[in-house]
Amino acid sequence: MIWYPYEQMKTMKKPIKVIDAKGVYLYTQDTKLIDSVSSWWSVMFGYKNKELNQAIKDQVDKFSHIMLGGLTHEPVEKLSNKLKEYLPGDLDYPFFSDSGSVAVEVALKMALQYYINQGRTEKRMVMSLTNSYHGDTFKTMEVGDDEDYHFILKAYGKSPYVVHVDTQIPALEEAFKKYGEKLNSFIVEPLLQGAGGMKMYDISFLKRARELCDQYDVVLIFDEVATGFGKTGNRFVSDLVLPDILVLGKALTAGYMGHAVTVANKKIYYGFYDDDPSHALMHGPTFMANPLACCVALKAIEIFERDKYMDKVKHLEEVAKEEMKGFCDDRIKEVRIMGDVVCIEVKDAKTLDGYQDFAYKKGVFARPFLNCLYSMPPMIIKDDELKKILKTMKEWFEK
Ligand SMILES: *Cc1c(COP(=O)(O)O)cnc(C)c1O
């Protein structure tokens, strides 16, 4: 028996079996479906992309994996150089790992040890946003604010080392006043809170956060596992406000395989760099910097730049805005659009019961969650395919 994610196995619906996938389409035995969620927001250049496939094939004939402990290889060197040139500011020190959750753990570990290395043991607290999601491992669950994980609170009580803040500047200022001296880091999903309900907020909040982090000596971490690579209509939100640590995952490998990276700036890196071995970063996932993952990530960045995907995202946003213009219904709380993302938030989650089957019959794979009916398709999607997804979402309310 396969244990499926986020499911009550006793009552779960039979999953849809995919036998092939190409472009934006998933193929089952008897139908094809547009993947409106790009396999958890990762498959940005579609399935069976020729160039990405070839990048993996070329490397697999050399070696598919060697560890990074005491060894190194060309794919990781090339990807690191590329990231150095590609990412803003002095985000030049990448640490690779095998999933977004682990990469967030690494970011939190870096921030904590950065101060411990200086003997500043009072700086132990992490601040994150209300409704935040940063992964499924223990510390990321604790830092996150996801009701699904509140059994942790029941089991262990609330952590004295984590506080949450709303995405409002006055609340932020208040929290820094109260906790600033004890904070080691402030971690956010910038501009778009994905798994917390596709919540969107203003850049002015992040600009203020940057100032306050500087003022109170707090490490600013951007978890761009979901938002990176154009999803918000910005290449990275880090292009607008520079964090001390940036975490990338999901689309990093264009959804081809699990890989992620925690990128530190110079200040953080040099907080570890000295003659004391106990000041080293003690972390090393077995499959970090997997050569196949590095090769596919490199190719994905090349495609993203070469084919001007930022222009495509802006275009998709325009199409979505046009398509959703004037659409409303009593059951809807808000329609939100940002970059590649369209979210219809309903007042009552029950409104969305049955939507997945409805969409399936129309040739769209969808996976609503909480109060959110949303689309975040592969960026290769054509206008008529995007319109089909949005039309299906609208028809659900018109039926
Ligand atoms: C998906 C996600 C993660 C976790 O990544 P995994 O690869 O699933 O472990 C962390 N942070 C954010 C913002 C995410 O969307």
C-alpha cells in the first residue's frame, strides 16, 4: 500500500493514474488533462522538455551521482558560478540539498549558528508570518503557521523560540520592538504565501522588514522555494528587496527532480569562515548537488533567460486579468492574480467540494486546497490553454 501525501488513507479518493506527460498535459489511459498546478508549482517548462531531457541524458552517461564530501564535479561548479552571476547582490554562497524543506532547515541553522559563532546566544528566536508555510520537517513545521501541523502544538506546546506576525507594517514594527533583540532571523515567503492560502501582500512590507532587520541585527531569509523563477511576475522577489539568505527549490530543476539550494550572502558566509572547526556548518545531505539535478537546473536557467520567460509571465498575467475581469459570485471572497498565479478565494471551503472531478471532465487537473481554487500552470502554456483553465474555474460557479 502506498501512503499518499496529506491524505486520510481511509477516505481518500482513488488517485488519477498518469501514464505519460508532455508539454502542459498529463495523459491517463483514456484522457488528457492540462496540469493547472504544474506538479506542485515546479514543472515550469512542461513535461518531456527535449532540452532538459537531453541535459540529464548527457550527464547520466558520465556519472549520475557522487557525494560532495571531499569530492567535487563540473556540474556543481558550473551551477554555482551561474547562480553567482544570476542572483542579485552578494548572494554568492550556495549550499545544495535535496528538498525545499531541508534547504529551509539549512537556512534556519545558518542564521542561528551565525550568532552562536559570535557568542551571541541571546539571539535564538525566529519570526515568521501568520499563515506561513516553510516545509514539512520539524523545524519548518514549527516556524510555519499551518493548521495541519497544530498537532505539534498539542504535543509539545508552543515553542518559545518562534513568533508569528501579520503582513502589516504596524504589526511588524511592534514585533521588532518587542522581540528584536532576541531575534536571530525573520523568514518570509516574499509577496506570495503559497501553501498558506495563496495570500498576496505588498512589497512595502518587505522593504520595511529589510530596514528593521538591519536596525536590530536580524538575518532576513526569503523562502522563494515557491516564488522563485518568475512566479510572482518578478524573476525573484529578491531582485526587489535583498535578503541575507535566499532559499530556492521547486522550479530550480524545472520540476524534473527534487533539489534545492540555500544561498547565503557574504556576511553570513564569513560568519562561519575562520580557524575554529566548531564554527563550520555541520550539514551535508547525501544527495546534495546531485550532478543530474545540477545539469537540469543549469539548462532550466538557460532556457528561462534565453526564451525571455519574464515576458511570458507578464503576458500570462495580462491574459488572466482580462479573462477574470468583472467575474464575481456571492460565494467568492476575493479573486487574486499575481504573475503566473490566479486564486479564487471562496468564503466557505465546501463550495469547492467536487471541483476536482468537475475539472477532470473538462480536461483540467486541479487541486484546490483550503478556501483556494487556483491555477499556477507551466509557463509554456498557450493562451487558449490558460483560458480553458480559467473558464473551467468560472464555470464551476455558473453551473
Ligand atoms: C514547497 C515549499 C517548501 C518545501 O519544499 P519541499 O521540496 O516540498 O520540501 C518550502 N517552502 C515553501 C514556500 C514551499 O512552497
